[in-house]
Amino acid sequence: MNEIKIGDLIKDARITNGYKTKKEFADVTGVSPATLSRIENNTQAPTPETLIKISKHLNNITYGDLMKAANYFEGIDPEHEKFLVGLLNENEELDNKILDMLDTCLMFMSVDSSLHKKLVNLVNVSDDYYDLYEDADNAEIKYLYIQNDFDIDTKKRISDDLNNLILKFSPKLKEYFNKNREIKPVPLIGSICAGNGLIPNEDIEEYINFPFLNNQQPDYALRVRGDSMKNAGIEHGDVVFLRKASWVEFNGQIVAVIVNGEEGSLKRLTWSEGSAQFTLKPENDSYQSVEVSPNEMTICGLYAGHYRPAFSK
């Protein structure tokens, strides 16, 4: 006889894994809150299919463990039971590994569109029927795999084939896609005049990406109009990335600044020790520097790099 009932085991594992309510757990497993409640109260025996859904979201407990706790191996001799638990766990591990590798390959389709047909064929759709699935999305391809319920040997072959496909790409590509999921797009706001002008309104033109995902991400970007910062390599039409800040990090930093509440500009902010005045310096001899006091200016962003579009729309 089991020392702990299946419902108690699932409840304890659910809470240990951070799912405080049955509703939270139902949302990720696809098992209804009412069914979970009856299972945890030990008034309904979970089916093997339900145990599969539950086991995928519980760490440190396997499908085989749950099947054993639910008495599905009752009456089987210990050696056979051990074999069945190992077989179920191997099957679950292979499924999880294959679904994870499918996710990776599906991400890579954006750089190699031929992967789509290879993946569809791998989940047992022959070339003769590929036309029926040529528009299959990620979820549909994974569903095709699950629906086919392959045997262990076939799953091992699929796992090897997927691994060979992944090895054709740099490991940095998966790292890029994974990081890209966490990165928020940068709003491109209006335009900034680097000569005599301006951050007009803060209407968002579009969202763009900062190219270096491992770096601190900027808060917004502005499009440069004018040539007053050309000696710093910032030219008309460039997109400047900015981090929000109320003051500079060092003497000589490039900032987006508003003077006397008027239109903003992109300048280098410098000062001399002991002076009460600050200099907003252009990077073009055709423009003059401006002396201001701290209460006359508002810093609205610190320069974090810029990008020069090679092609116009």
C-alpha cells in the first residue's frame, strides 16, 4: 500500500513547485480546476493522460512516479514494475527533449525556411501530403508529433535527427533568440534636431531593437535632424539611442537636453571645476556652444549609441 495517496502527492508537489492555487496549475496543465480539486481530495482517480499533463509541470517527480502512486502498477511484480517505471520515464524524457528541440528548430526557421518541411517530415508527414501542412505553425507541428504517439525507438531516431539539424547552426543563434524574447522593443520617438532644434512631441513613430542584447538596453530612441554633432560621428538621419536620466554620469557626456523649457537638442555637456555654469557643446565648428546654469536645463536622456540606416524606406 502506498504511504501517500496520489491526490496528496500531487497537491504537495504543486505547492512545492510554486503553484499556490489550483487555478494557476490548471492554466498551465490544461486540467480543469474542478478535476484537480477532485483528484487532490482523492475522490477521483487521475487518468494516465491527466498524469502526463500534470507531470510535465512538476519538478522532481516523474510520470512513472505518478503512475506508481496512482496504483496503475498494482499486482505487477517488483522487477516488472521497475521496468515499466523506467520505460515511462524514458518516454517522458524523450518527449520533453524532442519538444524542446522542436522549439529550437522552429525558432531557426526565420533564418532557414527549409527547416519547415524537414520538421513536418520528421513528425511523420510524407512528401506526398506536405501540401496539407505547408502552413502549419509551431503549435500544429508539435501537435502532429504528440498525436502520432511514436514508439521509443522512433522517438530516439527523431531526437537524433533534430539534434543533427540544430548542430548545423551556431549555439549563439539559440542564445540570441532566447535573449530576444526578454528584450523590450525600443520606442522611436519623434525626431531630435541636433542643430537648432528639437524633440517635438513624444509620439511613437515605431518600435525598433537595440542591436546588442547583452548590453544595458536604452529606454527610447530619437531620429537626428541636422549636422551639429557630425564630428562625434552623429549625422543627419541617424537614430540615437538614449537612456532616461536626470543627470550625466561623467563630464563630457552627450545628452538630449531641454534649455529653458524650450525645444530640445543633442549636445555634449561639459563643465569646469568651481564654475557655476555648464557648457552645451556642439560637435561642429559651424555652431556655437551655449553656457547655461543647472536650473536652465533639463536632461531627458543620455547617449547610448546610434545607428545609421543604410537604406531609406
